[in-house]
Amino acid sequence: MSFQHKELAAGRWYQLSFVEQMANIGSEVERSLNWRAKNNEDYCRRAFERALELIDLTLQDNRNTSRFKKIARLREVIVDFFSGQNQFASTEASFRKYFSCFTYAARINH
């Protein structure tokens, strides 16, 4: 598998707290939303794929086994929004609100 986030995939991801991991996922989702708003489908797709990569790394983190269902559901909702039929009726605002909490928490913890 070829990783976009090579340094994170090499082990650095597992040194981050769950909140930091979620904030980083949120950054990629945010980028994807921003590129989508600018009608740049290529960059939108690339950011979306990077977000999925980070979600998959989070799912592989043994510290997150109790959160596995929630993280897997998040992956499902993001895939549905960006490449599905948006069956969950997600909105840009809902993603921004959800991830902003993690971003805020990660910032105040450093």
C-alpha cells in the first residue's frame, strides 16, 4: 500500500492522542470540503483519500478498540458524503462542527 502520510504511517500516528488523530482527520476533511466548494474535484478527491488513510490508521491503533464502531461509522458517513448518495444526509456544516471540537481540544492540550 502506498501512503500519502508516509511519516505518520511509519509509526508517528500511534504517538498522537486520539483527539490529535481526529483533529488531523478533520483537517483533511476540511480541505476536501474547501476544494469541493471551489469545484476542484481532483484536489477534493485527494484530500478525501488522505482523510480515509488517516481514518484507517486510527482504526488500526490498538488504543482505539473501544471506539472502533464510532470510527468505522465515521468512515462510512464520509465515504457516503463524498462518493456515495449521502444517505445519511450529512452536510458540510455538520462535518465542520463535528471536527472543530477535536481541533479545539487538541490545541488547548498543547
